[in-house]
Amino acid sequence: MRIDVPDGQHPIEYVWGDMVPGIGPAAANFSLAVYAHTTLGLREFEAARLRVAQINGCMFCLDWRTERDGRKVEEEFADAVAEWRTTDRFDERTRLAAEYAERYVLDHHGLDDEFWGRMGAHYSQVEVVELTMSIGSWLAFGRLNRVLGLDGVCVLPGH
């Protein structure tokens, strides 16, 4: 299904705001908070975000690169994320972020003690919660934009 956006309306503002004013702005604030308040390193943040985008197929999310202090991940980073199991470009935290994102999206029931042992060796519990909330945001809102056909016009406020 695609959403019919009235002429003259910005698709994102219309769907995320006008259509559901009690939910959309709160969802947008959560989505923005993931970027504004993260404590995660840029590479693990982007590895998880891009892996979710690759699975969701959100065109905007696939093209987007998070910038932090004037830095972005290298151009080939997305290809390495797709090959997270075998790439030699990642440290263990970055590889685990991509793995966690994939498993969270595709098989959250399969997150076993072995996986959590590896996560606990490289991430604090606070970082795991932050990463989980971030992945949840990307899964929900990237998929929403893709399913409703908004991903071709999606622009984060302020960008």
C-alpha cells in the first residue's frame, strides 16, 4: 500500500505528523534521539544501522551515512557490513553490532547464551540496551517508510 499525500504536502511531515498527530511526532523524536544521544562509536553504530537498512531495503536508509564530528564511515563500509561474517575490515565490536542487528531483525528468538556471552565480553549492559533501542528504531521506522513508499522522499529534519 502506498499513502496518498495531498498536493503541496511534504510526504514525511504529512504521514508522520498530520495523519497520526498523537503518535508520529513522538516516533520522530525517538528516531532522532537515537542519533542525537548515542554513546556508541560511529563504526558499530553504522554497522548495525546499515545491516538493518540492508534487510529492510529502505532506499533512504541505504544511502544515508551518519556523520559525527565531520566524519563518516568510508565508502566501502556498506559492502563490508553485508559481509560482516568474513570481512577483515571490522574489529569485534563492529562485527558484533552487525551480527546483532541481523539476528534481532531476522531471528530474535535465536539469540542464545553463546551470543550473549560474546556481546557481554565487548559491550556493557548500557551499550546493549542502547544498541537494542537503536536497532528497534531502525527496524520499525525504516520498514514503515519502505512499506508505505516514503523511503524515496525521506529526509531527516535538519538535513
